[in-house]
Amino acid sequence: MGHVFSVELKSKTHVRSISISNEARDRVLFEGELEGVAFIGGSMLEVRGINGVLRVELGQSETRKLMNQMSSIRA
């Protein structure tokens, strides 16, 4: 089973457009103004925006890899 994610917006007025299709070539894009980023419970990455929140479940290996990448960027 793959990882899960969710997108939560404060209001539908913050959505310009959305398209959901069964076609493989169609895409969905979410954009927003970043407010903050945090790990919740050690495996949930939470990206907070002005008008909503994106949560992505990460495994321990993905979390370690992401943290290592962030450390090397800061160095």
C-alpha cells in the first residue's frame, strides 16, 4: 500500500479550478502561499499555507532521506 496525503482548504473560494479525470495524461495542481512546514508524529509532513494545509504520510526511510537532503542544503 502506498502513502497517503490530504489537502484541506479553508474555503472553496480559494480554489480557482479543479479537474478530475480518469485519463492518465490529465494533471491536478494545487498552489498556495507557504506559511510553515512541520513533521507531525514523526511520519506526517504538514505544509501549511495561507488558505489550507497539505499533509503527506512519509515512511521512516523517506523521512530520513528528506532530512539529510535538507541538512545538505543548509550546509
